[in-house]
Amino acid sequence: MGARPLDMGMLVETAETARRAVQLLPLAVWVVAMVPPPVPLLLPTVLVVDSVLATVLLTVPLLLPIVLVVGWVLVTVLRPVL
């Protein structure tokens, strides 16, 4: 088959597209800099989830012995009665 001849039209078109893309690069950087990130929008949700998770993680270890003692009392005291 052999090598195809270089298509100068396609080469010029590719160079023109690259030149236009480079010219638009500052505009793209400006748009990205102006659009606020989604972090401020997600911050209240993160804080609520974090506070709920912290509350659960702090109360479960405190309540677990109470639940175990109450369960043990119910099983040992009420089981013979029932």
C-alpha cells in the first residue's frame, strides 16, 4: 500500500482549530474561576450529616450498657414470669 500523501488542507485545518482553542483558553480559565464550586452548597448538608453522625457515635456507646442491662433484667426477671 505505501504511505498516503500529506493532506495539507487537513493540516491547515488542524492548525487553525488549535489556534482558536488557544485563543479561547483565557476565556475558559475565566469561566472556571467565576463559577463557584459546589462545596458551599454542600456545606450545610455535610454539617448536618456530620452532627448527626457525631451524635450517634457519642450516644450509642453511652446507651449500649443501659440497653444491655435493661435487656438482661427483662430476660432474667420477666422470662420466668411469662
